[in-house]
Amino acid sequence: MGAVWCCSSMWWGLSGVARLCDGGLSGVARLCDGGCLVLLVYVMEGCLVLLVYVMEGCLVLLVYVMEGYDTRIADVVSEHVRVLCWVLVQDGAFHTKAVHINNTWGKRCDRLLFFGSTTNETSPVIGLGVKDGRHRLAKKTFAALAYVFKHHFNDADWFLKADVDTFVVMENLKYFLSDEDTTRPVWFGEHYKPYLSPWSYNSGGAGYVLSREALRRFGSHVGHSLACTNANGPEDATLGYCLQTLNVKVGNTTDKHGRSRFHFDMAPDQIAGRQLPWYKHYLAGPYRKGLEWMSDYPISFHYAKTHDLLALEFFFYTVRPRGVFRGFPEINRASSGDTRR
């Protein structure tokens, strides 16, 4: 048996035993005769039972974990936070690269779109009519956002852009966004400060997510505003300039401990603090490196090769140490609506 906490340090009446294992319920847990909160955690043979009693009338909450893993807490958040994901793909790269997003983290998006230069009948890639090339990446990004605004504006609350070498932990992203307001003009990601450009923006490789209001402003002005039409320069900085002219703010994505959630690099490099020399000049806020500066709920990693995508999927969703149960600490800021420019 785990532990019992009570405001008067007393055991209240306990009749019966609740156990939800192997799909069955045996016994009834009843914690009564009290006026305080009683929390009893019972773990046996892989079966977790959580009993909660508040005041008279005996409110009993039974949560159980059987084989596999329990997604009900994440499912509750997911039902209220809809995320459309879109990924830029080079011609011919869907079956060698993007397909692995489709089979890993992408399947947890509420809607997943792939954009490329041309439409291909052998893949779900949507052609934008913009040639491949790093110097055309901003133009392709603007075209993709315009397409999402025109065809999918009402399909989601938030709109996530990622690359084919980005890995996203969707449950952590939705948890973060659950405390945000999509009617605010804001976009989130790994925040870069003004360095080579006079405005701040979010890293393209780490992925960034626009609120519905941010997408509405972009879609309403693209083709009309010079800043949102002249798509020349680095993709992320160019989009940052466009959104700044539309008064769309860069949001704060660090957790309440100041730790990072979006990452421009792969997990091992972030953990070991092996950032590239230029990183400290770009990162907004204090320079963060090493495991102690990474959030317990990381959202994204970049530069993931095919085997990295599969490895991250395995470690996040399959590996678990036997006999260890960890709670779900709240790490969102009490008021995470603060923005930075």
C-alpha cells in the first residue's frame, strides 16, 4: 500500500478494497466519516488505484493502470486543444523522411498536412508551386500558411509548423497550450532575440505554433502587406518580421522554473550542453544549456534523423522502468500569457 494523507493525521473509516485490474472491479472503496481530504494510493502487481475522498458523501475517484499505458489524462486535454500540424517536405522526400513523422508523432496531431513544391499522386504532399531551396523556404512557408488559412482555419485552435527532422511530443504541447488563449495574437516556439535582425522571432527548426488569431491576421494581410509578401531571407526571421508588423507577439514557452520546452537541437546535444557557438547569441533570455535547464515536459527537438525519430518515439511511448510511478507536476506558469518581443 502506498500512503494516506489527512488534515488531522487520522485514518478515517475504510470499508472494502477497490481494485481495478484485468478489466474488473472487485470491492468498493469507501472513505467516510470525515471532513477533510483523504488521498490513498494503492499499487499492486502493476495495478494503480487512486482513491480520493472529499467531505461527507464520499467522493471516490478510481484510476487504474493495466497493461500498456493509460492516456486518459492526456485525452482530457487533447479533447479541448486541437492542433493542426503542417510539415514542409522536399520533392521526393516523403517516402524516405516525412513518412516517419506520419508514423510517429504526427499521428497524434488532430490534422496533419505535408507541403512540397509539387503534388504527387503517390504521397499526401500538397504542392505549393514554389521550388525547393533554402533561399525559397520563406516563400514556401508563407504559401503554406496561406493555404492553411484558406482551407483549414476552422479545423483547429492552434497551427504547428515543423520540419521533417523535428520531433514533437504532442501531449506536452497540448498541455502547454491548454493554459493559452488562441484568440490572442501570439505565436510560440524557441524564442530568438534580435541579433542579426532588429526583431525577435521563433526558431524554425524547433517548430513554432500560431494561435488562430495570429493565423487570421497573417491570412488577412498576406499579399496585401509588404512585410508579409516580400518573403526573402531566413524563413523564421522573415515570418517574425511579418507577424511583428501585424502586432503578433512572441510568447514565452519556458516553464514556471524557467526551463526550455522547444529545442533547436537534438536531445543528446541539449542534455550534454553541446550547443553550437552561435546559439548563445540568438537565444532570448538567459543562456540555457544542459539537463538542468530542460523542462520535464519537453515539446520539441530538431535535427532528428530517421533513426532519431524512431528512437524518441520508443523512449517516450514504450520505455518505462518497472515499479516506478511518477506523478504529473504542474509546470505551466500561473499566468503564461506574458509575451516578449
